[in-house]
Amino acid sequence: MARKPKKLEDLFHETLKDIYFAENKILKTLPKMAKAAQSPDLKAAFTQHERETRAQVKRLDRVFKIIGKPARGKTCAAINGIAEEGSEIMKDFKGMPALDAGLVAAAQAVEHYEISRYGTLSTWAEELGYDEAVQLLEETLTEEKKTDKTLTGIAKSVVNVKAENEEEDA
């Protein structure tokens, strides 16, 4: 028996479940990263992004409602791998000068993954005629890009410099 052909709408739904899983995973990880961070600026950025992520999950709930599907995630190997790398950094660099630089790198890996997913989902939502979903996805995409820029600023102005200078002093 022939399988039913999968269309863009199916791919949109599967990718939506993927990012839903990812955002919920990130909600569990951000408090740990904030606790591990040594820089007050980095702690504040992680705490701020946790608040934003809660709002992003609520937006995703609305997108699921728009497409008439239950809000449910599906395991995302990519985000699990990125989260595992972040956990390793927290363990291997605990109390070390380069910890915050590693945390920024791990957080930016997450942000770049999210930026790619939200950009794709927004494009597909537009093509599928989900205008309200486009607005919600674009709002989140803008926040993710802003977080990435904030993390770059913290890396360049604070944590990378501190990690490099403290290593020279050791």
C-alpha cells in the first residue's frame, strides 16, 4: 500500500514540534547556566532569556492552536546534543577563567539553532497562509537574534577578555 504523501504542512508541524521540545529543554537548562555563570552580566542575560523563552513557548502554543494541532514536542537530537555540550562545559570548566566564555559559546549554539528553525518556520507559515503564526514566529525570531547579539557583546567586552587575561596571569 502506498504511503500518503507528506506535504509542506506536515513538515511545518513536525518542525514546530521540534522547536517546542527545544524551547522546553532550554527552559530547564537556562537556570543551571545562570547559576554556573561567573559574570553578573552573563547571569542577567540568561535570566532575561529564560523570561523570554517562557513567552516564546506561549507563542508556540498559539501557533499550534492556529494550525489545529495539540501543542506537543518531539525529541530533538540536535538540541539534546547542544545541551549535553553545555553540561560538559559547566562540569569541565567549573571555577575556571574560561567557564563564561564556554557558556556563551554553548548558548550561542542554541540561539543559532533556534534562529534557523524560526526563520524556516516563519517562511513556511507565510507560504501556508498562516498569517497570525508568521507574526508570532517573527516576534520570537527577533528576540533570538537580539539574544545572540547580546551574548556576542558580553563575550567581546567581558568574558573572553577575562578568560584570556586570567590565563596569562596564572
